[in-house]
Amino acid sequence: MPALSSHDASEITSADAEAQAGFAAAARLAAWRRRLLPLAAVIALLVLWELGVMIFKIRPFIAPAPTAVAMTLYGKLGMLLGNLLPTAIEAVAGFLIGNSAAILLATTFVYQRTAEEALFPIAVMFHTIPVMAYAPILVLLLGNGLEAKVAIAALICFFPTLVNMTRGLRSVSSQQMELMRILSATPSEIFFKLRLKSSLPYLFSALKIASATSVIGAIVGEWIGATTGIGALIIQATYNFDSPLLYATIVVGSAFSAAFFAVISWLERYFLKWNVAQTA
């Protein structure tokens, strides 16, 4: 095979560089497209909403215009953030407690089949009860303080994590287990270096769900009995027919839930770089 001349080699190198630059430009364009399309859709929806309120002359207490909601957000931002703080504390505390309990119970299920056979049906049965049904019971048992709201937030995000974590801990193949035994790994090494690592993609999938449901649980708890918080503010705005404040409160609560979800997603990318590399 004849050797390439320096001119031919430079042309190949230049073509490779152009191809790489083209791929990079296409990737940047796709990334911007993913960001701009949802933004454009939201702007279009808000414009249609504003026009609909103006054209059909909808009364403000029924459906306020986006501009009225924006003015309420600006004028009452301090009050909204002040009510967001207790809801955020309740949601984060419930998230931590509920998911920690689910991880511990899932670990018990993996190593104790008898415990799973006895307790998993109870967890399923409890999960089928609507949150609005057991929330008043928890308020009666724990009072109108922080404890009841945290308990509701913890319970509402407990079951998805339990199911996903149990499945993740058992996702280890028999070949992997045999290799660990050949290497004389201890039970703790098998758990932390094999089972736990294999379960992380399942766990983070559940945690992203729980990041939103824990906020819902905290708000539902505040509906039952509270004087502050996003849920209490929603009830007050509804009774006062203050629709702009109602919508602004919903926006603030949704923004916090989205931010919580984004934090969990960032943690997933940080801790699961190896998994991202495999699935890319």
C-alpha cells in the first residue's frame, strides 16, 4: 500500500477537523433547540391566555390575565417567599425522612425475604389510600405543627423509592456476584461496591419523582390545618376570590418543585457519570 504524501495527510486532517466542527455545531444547535422550543411554547401559551381574557372579557376572579399574575408576583413577592419557606422545610424534611426509611427497608427486604413477604403487602395497601384520606388522621395524631406536614410529605414519597430501591439492589447479575465471591469480597463490600452502585440509577429515578411529590404532600398537609405556607395561602386566596394571588402562589410552589427536581437531576449527573458514559 503506497504511503500517503504530506499533502494527502494534511487534507485528511483538515477534513476530520471540519467534520468534528460540524458535529459540534450540530450538537450546540440541538441543545439550543431543546432550550428554546419549550420557552417559545410557554410564551405562546401566555400570549394566547392574555388574548383570551381580553377578547372574552373573563372576570379576574375566574381567570386572571398573566399580566395580573405577574404584577401580583412582583408586588407580593416578599409575602409569597415568606410562605414558601415553611413549605420548603416540610418538603425537604419529608423527602429526607421518607427516602431514608425506604432505602433502609429496601435493604432489609433484599437480605430478609420473610420481612418482604410480611411488610410489602402492607406498604402496597397503605399506598392505595388517597393522601387526603390519611392526612386528617396524621394531623389529629401529630397536631397542626410541623410534624404532621413532614409525615405526610415523607409518606407520599416513600413507596416509589421503596419499590425502585428494592429492584435496584436486586439488579445485580449472578456473574457479578460470583466474581465478587471469587475475589473473597466481604458482605459489606458486596453491598457497597456492587449492590448499592447498581441500584443508584433506580434510586435517582425514584428521588426525582419524590422531589415533586414531597412538595405536594407538604401542601396537602397545610390544606388540612395551617396558618402559613403555600397550601394555607392557596386556601386563603380561594376563599377570598383573589385569583391573581392564587395563581401567583401556584407559580411560586411550582417553581420551588422544579428547582428541587433540578437539584436532584444535577446530583444524578454528578454521581452517575459512569452510567451516563455507558448510555451515551
